[in-house]
Amino acid sequence: MKPAAFRTPEIGDDNGVLRARLHAIWETQPGWRGWLSTVDHKEIGLRYIVTAFVMLALGGIEALVIRLQLAGPDLHLLTPDQYNQFFSTHGMTMIFLYASPILSGFSNYLWPLIFGSRDMAFPRLNAFSYWVYLFAALFLYSGFLIGAGPNDGWFNYVPYSEKDYNPGLNQDFYALGMVLLGISTSVGAANFIVTFFKMRAPGMSINRVPIFAWGTLTASAANLVVVPAVSLAFFLLWLDRQFATDFFRPAGGGQPLLWQHLFWLFGHPWVYAIVLPAMGMVSDGLPVFCRRPLVGYSVVALSTIATMILGFGVWVHHMFATGLPGLSMSFFSGASIVITFPSAVAVFAWLATIWTGRPVVTTAFLFFASMILLFVIGGVSGFMTASVPVDWQLTDTYFVVAHIHYVLIGINVFPVVGAAYFWFPKMTGRMMDERLGRWNFWTMFLGFNLGFLPMHVTGLLGMPRRVYTYSDGMGWDILNLVTSIGSFVFAIGVLLFFINCWKSLRSGPAAGDNPWDGPTLEWAVSSPPPPYNFAVIPTVASRHPLWEDQLEESVARTSIHRGMTLDQAKETIATTPLDALPERIVEMPGDSYAPLLLAIALAVLFVALLLKLTVLVVIALAAVFLALLLWLWPRRELLERREPAHG
Amino acid sequence: MAELALATPRDLPVGPIGRSGLGWWGVATLVASEAALFGYLLFSYYYIGATALPGWLLEPRPKLLPALPNTILLVASSFVAIYGEKGVEKNNRAQALIGLGGAIVMGAIFAAVQGYEWWEKPYQFGTTSYASLYFVTTGIHMAHVFVGLLVLASLFGWAAVDFFSPRRRISVSNGVLYWHFVDVVWLFVFTTYYLTPYLGFAQ
């Protein structure tokens, strides 16, 4: 059939015939072919989530080994060099391979569902982003497995990472692996941004978007422009090491502090990028269990954006001890203090939501609500170190280690586990075990605080971070032992979570479409959702489409069972960025091997660069070009080519 | 009884038409990210330059020949590419091929002249941090020129076999948009490395 250039979308009712037709169009081919070529955002999202949780487990095991080493004075479980690799790999794993990808996983899975769309804007790019993430993780870990893991902390300061001090392949694995991972993060960010602005259902104007989407949007906008900074830093480091350039080497007129600037120009916005979507999970999940809308939607959305914008201007607070001019430090100290304002807005909004709501205490609620407490603790310790003189006392001590763990575990892991309890029924069709959930929550919560609250004191008593052991008589023995015990309790809690997932997946009670009586569109589809998500494109009339009868926010009602059918091909609707008015019928690409092939070609390229195999580099570059050509070849079914003269 | 909000749009475009479509947004985000990359490269130059000791500039008076005419050539190639894009828009295949082909030739000349400049330099990329910055920044730009040339060559081939019509031509517009980026970002690189020394930076 010849596709028309313009068409009036047919309006119809949700029915079995329509669903059967859409199913045939959207379903991924079964078997390994479909597995390798799928572009379904739900499948990709689940892969992200599973892979990231595997990374959480690996990073956790590394942490336990570290805690065994530090459980008492003068222990020798690890050699100093092994210790360096363990704590650096732990940081790399948790920050780069778990904390961000897990949020990408949830966003990938949920965005089209909460937007009332049938997929992300760029489904193939989505698949590509996952494959590159997977290959980058394998690349980075293959270094660790052959004894060449990163060994200079996750932020990898020069000069220790330069070749003179670090002759092995450790830093080359880390540098190239991070550049590869940066490709995944960047294309993922681009996909989220375009999806946010173009793929929302008609009527979902920008003031009706769930906060979770705002969180991922701001994180993605930040990632899009700051990931190049760290990719560049690692690339320049690799050149310094392998081709004797002089970017960071003072002997050749280089500037070691350039590394820190480039790293933290990325690193600090990145911290917000791995917490803002998680804060969004709380902003959307918590109100469901408080049986009321979030208090202060608009200010929370605006403060999310404000946090990110201010987040670009605080990176130097990581560098207060490097001898920068006083004026520079005053500015960045001020910015770092001001950034607590928008964060506090979210905290008060959550508290007011609980206060004025009728809380239903579920496991998910406990994780979301406890995050508020952990956020405040992590926020206050961050606020303290925003002050230059305090930072001079505390920098490079365990106080900072305690701070970063309150931020990353408190504002990432706790919301994420809560989100898993919250959305697991949607993803699998089964409820998680609430009883085991309570054990899971209390073990994690108590273990975490037992481990990390005393660590503040360890830092105040002056224990430096990154040391592989310490002598007795420093006053750190008991504190470290308590931290080690706490970390194992916490690990048992995480293990209970994994057990609960596994057990519930096999034998959890059926969930139904909307087990929590949630207000947003993902709860309007079946659990798990069909390949096409929505049989008809919904039209959104308010911020809480499924709560309209109770809330009476608007006269009109969201239309879920009647709407555009778009069943002539693999189609969905694109809308205008602000008002979400229907703008275009878009043809979505079918399953494709191109993303996987491009990712493989890139992975081979990076291995070739690591080993400096020039011939293989050239072959891999040619393969990259061919894979891109296959991908971008103008296709008739995507309406990228001249229509045939005769239909 | 509340009424049902139901979007019932009239005629909507199907798929990308002209230059508008989701793909345009994709290339726009790519350009934003790439622009940031060059921003950090230039930041590195200014940062190291501002904190360096006198004598850091290996070329206190950079030669503007052939760099300036070469810059003008590259920027001009953007307009020639637009001429080619207009050719596709007007269903004039000859104009399309002349425009895209012309841009390819001009871009290739730019690359060759830049290669000559590299060859002519008295220093290597490992000589000092200035040399490293110069070669790596212009080198990364050169990599973008090569990618841009491959894009233009693909478009040239597709236009030659009549893939595009005035309505269905988003690949052309997206590719040419990328080429504009490659050209415009060079102006920033050129200004930084060839002009700011005359303004006294890092002297």
C-alpha cells in the first residue's frame, strides 16, 4: 500500500480485533533472532535493570572484601595494590555501571508507558545504548579480571594515573572503557530528551508530566553536555600514556589540575544525574501510598530543573584543597550552599505529602519514605563540606566517604529498590512478597545506618580514605569493625531483595493492571504490557489520568479506551513539545541487527586501541562505517525515500 | 457527567516531511553534545594557556596563510551544500549532485590543506602541551571532517540513484545540518588557535 503524505488518524475503540492486528505488527520475533534484534523499550529496559543489578551485586561483593580488609587494624587480606584495584573498581562499578544504568533501565521501561506512547523516539538507538553499556561493562571488568583494573580511585587523578607511575594496562582499560561507556550514556540521553519533547500522548502538556520524567529529562540534558568532558579527559589521559602527549604532565607544560576540572565538570552534574530521576521515583511513588497527589507539583518540577542548572556551577567544591584563588572558592562555595534550597523544596514537598495524606505502609512506601531521612543526612554532610574551611578539615577523610554513600545509597539505591517493589507488578504481572519485603527493608535500613553513620565519626577522627590498612591505637578500630558489620547486614538486606524478586517472579500473586491504584498511565495497561503498550493512543486531560473521578481536577476526562488506532503500520504519534498537540504520525523502525553490529564494531575498535593493533583498528573503523550505513540507509517503510510512482 | 477529552486531529503528516521529523531532533542533540566536546577542548586550551609560563605559545604569530583562506573555503562549502539541498527540494537532481559533490570537493581540499599545515609544523604532538593541544584539537576536528565527508558522500550516492524526493528528504537535511556543524565549530577552533594570540592571549 502506498503511504499517504497526510492522513486523518482513524479514531476507534479498544477491542480484540485491533489488539490482534497491533500485536502482529509490534511483536518481536521469538527466539534468538528476536532477542538480538529487538528494539522494544520494555525488553531493553529490563535488560538494563537486570544488568545494573548484577553490577550492584559485583560492586557490593567488592565492598565486602574491602570491609573485611578494614575490619581491624593491620589486616593483610589484600595487598596494597589489590586494595587499590578493589576500591577503585568498586567505585567505578557502583557509580558508572550501576547507579546511572539502573535509572536508564527504569526510564526506558516506564517512559513510553507513562507518556501514553508506543515506544521511545529512537528505538534502535535505545537498543544500541544498551549493547554499548554491556560491552563497556565487560571491557572494564575484563581489565579487573586479569589484574589490570582501575587503581587510582574512581576519579582517577593524575599524576598517579600517568604512565610514569602506573605502567600497567590498568589505566588504559579504564580510560578507553569510560570513553566507550560515554557513547552509551550520550545516545541514551539524546533519546530521552527527544522522547520527552516529542512522544507524549495528546493532552499531556508539559505541566502534566510526572516528576520522574522531569528527573530523567534534566539528568539527560546534563549528561548530553557533560559526558563529553569526561570522555575527553580519559581520551587525553590515554594519549598522554600511550603517545607521550603533555596534557597533564607539568614537565611538558601540561596542567595536572586540568584533569580535575574536566573530571568534575562532568562529575558533579553526574551526581545530580544519578539522583534526580531517583528523587522523581519518590515524587511519583510516595503520593500513591499517601492516597493524594504530590504537594507542590510545580515547585518540585521547577526545583528539579533548578538543581540541575545550579549543579553545573558547583564542580570546584571537589577541588577546594588544590590551592585555587580565594574568589573562585567563594563563588563555588556559595553555589554549593545555594543548591540545598531546591533540594529542600523536594524534601518539604514529600513531608507535606505524607503529613496531609493517609499513608498506606507498604515496603515500597518504607523505601521511599526512608529515603527522605537519608537524603537529609547526606544533604547536611554535603552542605557542611560546601564550606571551604570545613572542607579543608574533612577532605580525603572517611567523612566524605560517609557523605557519598548517604547520597548514593540513600538517594539512589533506596528509591530504586522502592521503585522495584512499586513497578515490579507492572513489569512481571506478579506482586512481590510484602512480608519478605519488610525483612528486606529493615535489614537494609538498619545495616546501612549501622555501617555508615559511625563512618562520619571515623572521618572526624582523621582516618584518611583509600588507605589499605591502619595501625591500632588510632581510635578507629571499633568504628571500623562496626562499619564492617553494618556493611554485611546491609548486604544481607540486598540479598533478601534479590531473593524476593526471584521468588515473586515464580510464585507471586497475580498483580492485575493497577494493584496500587496508581494515577498515571502505566497503570492503565495490562501487567506486563502488550508489545504495542496502548491499543489506542490515549488523550490526557489532567495530571492524574486515573484519579480524575476522585480529584475532579478538570471537567474533561482522560480518554483511554477510545482514541487514534494507528494500526496501518508500526506507528505512533508525535506531539508538540509544550502543549502535546498531535503533530505527526511517525513510522517506527522494526527490529534490527544494526544496533548490535555497530556496538560490536565499536567494542572491537576499543579492544584494538587498547592493544594498539593498527590493522584491527582500521578494520573496526570500516565495520563501524558499514554498520552505520546499514542503520542509516534510507528506508521506504520509514518514509525516508521517494514514494513509488504507482501504489 | 464529565466529558471525554479526545484528540481528533485532522490531516497529520505521515513520517518525516521536508526537513521536519524526529530525525532532525536526533541530529540536533548530537550536535549539542559534539559542540560541548569542542567546548571542553577549547576550555583545555584556554585553561592551560592562562596558567602557563610565558613562552608557552610555540607560534606567537600564527601564520594565517593558508589557514584563513582554508577556513573561508570550509565555510563556503556549507553554502554549496545548501545549494545541493535546495536541489533535492526542487527535485533537480543535477543541482543536488553539483551541490553535494561541490561540498565534498571543498571539504576534501580543506582536509588536504590542513594535512599540509600539520606536516609543515616544526613541532610534534608530544613536544609541549601547546603542541599536544594544537594537534589533538585540530585532529578531532579533522575526524569530524572525515565523518562529514562520508555523510556527504553517502548522500551524494543516494541522490544519484534518486532515493529522495522534495517531500522525503530528511536524510539530506540532517546530513547537511551535521556538515554545517563541522564548519561552524571550525570557526571557534580557528579563532582560538590562530587569532587569539594576536589579541594577546597567553603571550
